[in-house]
Amino acid sequence: MAALTVDGAPELAIVDWMMPGLDGLELCRRLRRAQAGWDRPAHVIVLTARLSGEGLAEAIEAGADDFATKSFDLLELRIRLRSGERIVRLRRRLGGRASGSCGCPGGCVEPAACARQT
């Protein structure tokens, strides 16, 4: 998770719901808390075998942006990645307008008050 909360962090992540130690939903919750206030939080796609509406709703509530059910088809995954990439590009454009030139990860909520503002 630490790799997603530092300068230069990936803006798109694919995580499995069932992972050893830290499951994908808990990772989403922690990531959302760590990235609170970022203009460009990571776009998270959760892989899951859970097909129920309740399970998918739980993933979205935990902070996932999208999901793919296992066993997924490569075309489906490519489509979801392309959609995620479009969202990431849009966030970059919008974040660049809002965050100024401070260089904070994800941009600043209040760029005028940022100590890193140049």
C-alpha cells in the first residue's frame, strides 16, 4: 500500500479482493484515508469472484472505483483499464488546474496555503 501513497505513485491499481494479510477492500479503505484531499487519488480496480450485488456494493463503498469478476476475459480487463486510464487523464487535467505548482502528491486541496507552493 505504501507504494500508492508516495510521490510518483501509480495512479491506477488492480488489486485482488482476497489477498494474504490485507484484503483488497481493506487496502481500498486505507488507501482512501491516506489519499484524503488528493486531487488525483488512485483509480482502483478490484478483482473478485463475488458476483452478488451486495458484494460489489461493499467494494464500491470501501473505495474501489471499478471491479472485474474472476475469471475475467482479457478483453474485459483491457476495457476496464482503458476506462480507468481515461479517468486518470481527466483527473490529471483537472488536478493541474486546481493544484497549482506545488508538486504535492495528488495536488493540494488549498494550493494557496501549501508550504510547497512555488
